[in-house]
Amino acid sequence: MTWKNKKKIYGNDEYYSISNKLKNDKKTTEQFEVMLNSLTLEEVIALKIELAAAAANNKLYGLPLWYSVSNIVKDALLKYTYSATRTQQEAARFLGISKKSYKNLLKKYKTKGFFEKD
């Protein structure tokens, strides 16, 4: 059976990629993705924090950034595996966790809702 013929057991996600979802939502373009791909993950995170700080008049005081990083990265990993794998079992194996843990994390981070149409 080819990968295209496999059915996702957790929803009818037409995007199958975060890139496609963001393009459909008009939040990104091909040119932006090429530029983004030339940056390291650390540079992207630092730039995003700098832009958020600039929007808040350079005052991000009171936000527990250091302690939130782990959750931010986990959320990003869940979104990627949700979009890149065809089954929950495959996603759980990719992350090295049990299927039950994967399901619980999807609920905790509300990952499924991210892919729903607005």
C-alpha cells in the first residue's frame, strides 16, 4: 500500500504539512520559507523573541520564557509529527513515546485544533 493510500486514523487533515496549512492561511510564502530555511533554529527563536519584545515596547518582563521553552518545543514537535505522519502509532514511535502518551499530549497542547479550518 502506498503512503498516499494510507488513511489517517485521527482526522481528515487535508494539509498534511504545516507549510501547506500556513500557506493556505496566507501566513507564509515560498520566498519566506526559502529565507527561513537559511536560518538556524536558534536564530529563528531569537528573532521571534526579539520581534515579540519590540511589539511589547521591549518589555517582556514577567513572562517565564526560560521555563516555557520546553513546552514550546514540545508543542512544535507535536504539530510536526501530527502533520508528517499518517497514524498516531507512527507519530508516537517517531517521538519515542507510547501511543497513549501521544494522545494525552495532543489533548494537552490542543494540537488537533491547530489544523482545523478557521
